[in-house]
Amino acid sequence: MAIIVNLDMMLAKRKMTSLELSQRIDLTPANLSILKTGKAKAIRMSTLEAICRELKCQPGDLLEYVEDDNPWKR
């Protein structure tokens, strides 16, 4: 996976639970969990905006690009 989701880290920094965030941004806890674990295939800009608003952070604080070390894997 080339995109790492650092949502757990930001939640810990803000001393907020996943459940609290999911309620604040009107997202089911299950869908937030999918996002947190990196299993999401996409994220709506409105969802990213809501997360950033509630956590008072930038998108780059949540998402990190890590180069894949296997050039043949596509």
C-alpha cells in the first residue's frame, strides 16, 4: 500500500475517540474503521474536510505517501 492513513495518531494527539469523531462528522463507526485501517479505496473530499475540521489538522497530517519497495507490484 502506498498511502498510509495516520488517523489513529491524530486521534490520539487530539485525545478523541473514533466513536466521538464518527458522531461529529456523521460517519458510521464501521466506515471510519475502514478508513483508519487503510482498507478504503477512496475518500470523499467532504469527509476529508470534516475530519480535518474536527481534528483541526491538514490532509497531509492524515495521509502519507510511502513508496512501494517492489517495482514489479502494480
